[in-house]
Amino acid sequence: MGNVSKDFVKEVGVWLNLDYLNIVKLLDYDVKPRPYVMMKSMDGSLGG
């Protein structure tokens, strides 16, 4: 696993432990064929 993949997995590990109202829940992730995350769909926008 390359440095980018190791860093990605480390960040995902932190995200998995976050449980706050304003942070979207992480559902799944993988590093192959490319790093990706699958997040819960949320209503609203980030545009305040």
C-alpha cells in the first residue's frame, strides 16, 4: 500500500469514530481501484 493509501486509511479511521450531528456518517470505503468513500445522503446544502 502506497503512502497516499496509508494516509487515506488513517483519515478514514478517524472519520469512522466521529459521531456528531453535523458530520455526515461514513458508510463504506476502499482504496482499490482508487480511494473512495461512501457517505450517507443528507438533505439541505452547504451554502448556508
